Amino acid sequence: MITECYVGRHYTELPTPCLLLDLDAVDHNIKTMQEYLNENTKCQLRPHIKTHKCPTLAHLQIRAGAVGVTCAKLGEAVVMAHSGIRSILIANQVVGDSKIKVLAGLNRYGEVMPAVDNRENVERISHWAKEFGVEIPLFIEVSIGIDRCGVRTIPEALELAEHIKSQDNVFLKGIQAYENRGDECRNDEEKMRFVEERVGFAAKVKETLEDKGYPVEIMSSASTGTVKFTALYPGVTEVQPGSYVQMENAYDSEKIGLPFKQALYVLATVCSMYKERLVLTAGEKCVTIDQGQPVLVDDPQAKTVCNEEHCLVDMTDKLRHYKVGDHMLIKPAHCCTTVNQHDNYFCIRNGIVEDVWPIAARGRYD
């Protein structure tokens, strides 16, 4: 399929299932986030591209004012670096000599900064940085509530900072501290307490490191769900929200506190009908259910259940006009994992396909 042949057509002419991106909503979301940070905070934006995995979108974010991007894995960083992006935070550890060599090579052409949380990893990065003749900036990861990667105490952070200082061709650049989405928070007051408890500890780590003579240029944190509050917290210098640019059903813009719009949709076809059941051509292989079942644009209250190849829909009064062969728009519950199932975005404006963007970092979970 030559995807570009669909440019200029209405989205209902597209083969389904496929991924749609509403460019007007994307433009609005990028502008809303950047203006909020510029007008209300001292924070810079380093958006997380694990959401969209698309260099074109990353460059739009940078053109609007972002200082670079955040990646989940080295493979994503490779794609972003090859697209010309020169400032990249990898918000995870890069472990193993084969991957560290790639990291070192990328640092010949830009600043690609991994998170670290143990001495041995620092030593291997130092070794290969010296072999490649580059200086690699490192971020100490601080665990602030998720209990996965990161140092847990201030003494551990100090010890790791001293070890980084003792190694060749690496230096401490910042702190990586992700507080999670804060979905359980019901209002602004609870969200502020959530940020205070989690980001507050990372800020204490930063303050202690600086008091002991270890400069910390960057402290990076925040999800889309917490960014409004984390960006205001003393000590935070960068925020790394991802989902805001596309949005998803698992996020509520009212709880986020910023007026982001839904930009991402899966387009499916009604392939079968029987009594009170509609069947769509979009199953778990193209719209993921790790954060809930998808929602129909025409009736968000309709019950949906996905299996491998299909989405099963209970008929409602709002859906009775549909017939076999009709197209239907679906809002994914989780944009990040849904996007990773697709090769391209069909980018629409006013219902017309304006462009087709490759999801170049799709599948780069390495």
C-alpha cells in the first residue's frame, strides 16, 4: 500500500483499521503546553516521545519551544538522533557493552544523556566514552514512588555522584525523577500533595548534591497528569510529559487542569451486525486495552470489548444508524501502546488527509 496516495482524500476512504491524527488538535495541544510553561513557570519542556514515536511530531514540539526530547529506550534515541535532534534524555538505564557503544557513538553528534543508578553501569559507560573519545552526560535516577529503577536514599545519590566524578569521560548533568501519573488524585489539592510527597524528595536530593559540591544542571520530572503542578515545584528545571500531544481516554483533561484535546483516533469498519451486537475491525492488535477498553466517539457510553482481531460493541440508540461497511472512530484508552502497533499516522485536517507520517520509532523497545 502506497500510503501517500490517500493524501487529499476524506478519511473515510482510508483502509481500516488505521491510525488518525487530527492536526488541528495536535497544534492546539503543542501550543497549550508550551504557553502554559512559558507564562507560568521557569521550566523548560523536554517532551517524552514514547507516546508518539514520530520524528515529525518531535520536531514540531521543538520548533514550538521544547529544548529536546525524552526517550524511553536507546532505540528511540537512535531514531530521534538520526532525524537531527541533538539533545536527548534517555529516562532509563542503557546497560550492556553493545548498547553503550551505540550510546557513545550518538554522543559524537549530539548530547544523548542516559539515566544511571549503579556504579558498574557508570564504569562501563565511562570505559566506552573514553574509547570513543566523547564526554557523556549522566542523570542520576531517583526513585520517587514507582519503586522500579533509581537510587532510594540521599546517601546512595551522594555515593553515585562521587563515583561519577571519579570516572573519565562522564559527568553528572542532572536528576531523572518520575513521579507517575497521579491518576488516583481526585482534585487539585490531592495532586499538589502527590507532587509534594514525590517530587519533594527528588528536590531534596538535588539540594543536597549541590550543597556537597556536585552541580545539578537539570532536574527532569512530570507526566501529562502532573505537569501543571510539578512544573511549579522549586528545583524542577524540565518537564517530560508525553501523552498531552495526542491524549487518550485514560486521561481526563479536567483533572490535568489544562485544556488538551483528543487528537488520536483509530478508524475501524463495521464488519458484522447481529441483533444487538456490532463488530468492528479493530481488535487488540491495533487498539490496546492495557488501560481500559476503547471508547466510541459517537457514543462514549457504549460497552466495548476487544479481542485479538475485533472490537465487540453493544448496540445503543446512538449507533442504530450504522450498517455493515460503515466507518467508526475509536478513542484509545492508552495512546502510547496503541501507537506502537501502527506504521503510520494518517494526518487529517477538517476530515481530509493532509499528510502521512511514519511512526519511525515503532517497536524500538530496545
